[in-house]
Amino acid sequence: MLGALETLNKGDLSEMAVAQDKGRFVYALDKRTPDLSETSPLYISTRDQIAQYTARQNGNEYLRELVERELAKSAPATP
């Protein structure tokens, strides 16, 4: 349903989307672009969420590599 919003203009009605046993329409009441300035509260919130996610992913990757290296040190020698 979210994809319909990208193609609709103000006042447009989407085609019916059927999922499971329900049909749904999307009506574009209004269409405005979000405030993408760096001082926008939504921009700041989204930037912070992305930064936290990236930090978690990088930390997890670093720990995974560290564990693999340490396990390799104690692995039995292969003939």
C-alpha cells in the first residue's frame, strides 16, 4: 500500500490492493514533501536512528571478526 503513495497525486485514488481476504484503496488527501533541512526534528531523529543502527552493525561485525580470530588461534592444526 505504501508504494501507491509514491505514484498518487493530490486527490488521486489508487487501484484496489487485495491481501488475504481484504481489498484496500489509498486516497491521497494531500501531497507534500517533507522538510529535509538539517534542523528539522524528523531529519534529526532519522539521522540519529541511522547512526545508532550503523554503530550496532559495525560493533557486531567487529566482535564477530575478533571472535573468529581468537577461535582460529586455538583451533587444532590440520594435517
